[in-house]
Amino acid sequence: GNFSILILSTHFFFIHGVHQIDTTSDTVRLWDALSGTQRHKLEGHTREVTSVAYSPSGAELASGSSDDTVRLWDALSGTQRHKLEGHTDHVWSVVYSPNGAEVASGSFDCTVRLWDALSGTQRHKLEGHKGYVWSVVYSPNGGQLASGSLDRTVRVWNAASGAPLHTLEGHSSAVVSVAYSPSGGQLASGSLDKTVRVWDVQTGECQMKIEGSSAVMSVAWKKTSDGHYLGIGCLDKSIRQWEMKKEGGKYKAELSWSMGHNFLTVSEALIEGVVGLSEVNEKLLKQRGVGLA
């Protein structure tokens, strides 16, 4: 089959919770992943593009920008289908619903907006956050939406009605990345407070906290035939993968591999069979009472 990748021409830095955007590009470019040739240059935004997402079918993509708009594009022809207006500040995160019928956008205007992907009309305006919305994500079945914010909370919403379901509190700094488990029963949040928290989406209970030495910039959850895994990317250039397990009614995280780290602590987690853990980190973990298999 044909494969394509898209390039978002922007980058940003976090310094003690303060963001800085350093880019001059207001375009999205689509590239052929096999040949490396450029397929399309999508022009229309008037300021830097901060987020892009393909629809589930791959036929359409959405882009969010500091020009306060979301734009929907035909991924095959590169033509613009809709310009979604309503936000009053930077749009920092865009995502399609699992069925592709809806687009969610999170903005520095402290709102999340839900849009009809076919007509481009706004369905709901979700209000409640007291700070920038950094990340939005749909649950696997599309019934819920989660958002992470500078106000240090994660909020869970009913995607159909836009009604708030939970406000998840516990982080001590901005929440910049959120991801549902493949089953949809749990939610992971990564924060500038150097922690990842795992929440029960039905009760709002924090089931686990993983601590590191650097701001957590991205979290991703996957399921394989071997189990459930949570990937974590941090500002200190480290990447870690944790296997998520439930034993005796309690959730545990087993570190399966780690790259680029220089320090690691874990709360309510189990370290077994780890690959890439240094001798220094092993000693630190043993001092903290963590069992290493």
C-alpha cells in the first residue's frame, strides 16, 4: 500500500513550566514515507502550526495553529476542506474521534472544542480548565474525552454531550500529555512535575504514580499479545517503557527498558527484568526498598 508521513515545522521548549515557541513556519508538509519525496505543502495558516493529526481512515488530517484556528485537509489532494474558527488563543492539540466523525481541539483560551468533521460546525465548547489546554485525547470507544492543562488537572468529559465527568487532581505542575489505555478503563497523564499518574476513569482514583528526574513530555499506551505497555518520553532525553500489570487487585508497573536516563524513582511500582538500568540506578532503587529481579 501507499504510505505517507507529515512534518510539523515547529518546536518548543519548556523552562520551569514556561513555554517558548521558536518557529517561522505556518505550513504542513506531507511526504512519501518510502521515497522521501514531498507530496503536498498545505498552506493557509497565518502563524506557526502546533499540532497535526490524521483521521482514522487516513483520508483527512487536522492541523492546529497559533492563528487560533483548526483546519481540515484532504490528505490525498492537499486541499483545505474546512477552517474551524472559535478559539481565541493558540490551538495546541488536535485529535480525531475513533470513528472520524468529530475533531477535538485544545487551546490556550482554556477551552476544549468539539467539531463536526463533515460540516466543520462546532458541536460543543467544554469549559472548566483555569489554564492552557495542552493535550486532548478520545477514549478508544469515543465515549469520553480527556484534557490536560496548565492548571495541573486532567478533566474527563462526556464526548456526546460535552458534560464534565471528573476532574483529576494530584499533579503539582502542568499536565502536557494524556493517553487512554487500550481498554479505555485507565488514563495516563504526564506532567512537568516529573511524574506520570495512572487514573481509573470511572472513579477518578489515582492508581499509580511513576516519578523521574525530568519533566514528562509525552505518554503513549499500547497493547500487544504479551501485555499492556506505557511509553514515557522526558525532557532529559530519556525514553522508558513500562509493562502495566494488575496483581491481587493492585496495579503495578514493571520497567521493561530505559534509555538515556540518569536517575529514576518509582512510587507504587515494581522493577523486574529491566533492560538498560545502570548500576547506579540499581543501587538507588534498592536503597528505596524496590525489589529488583
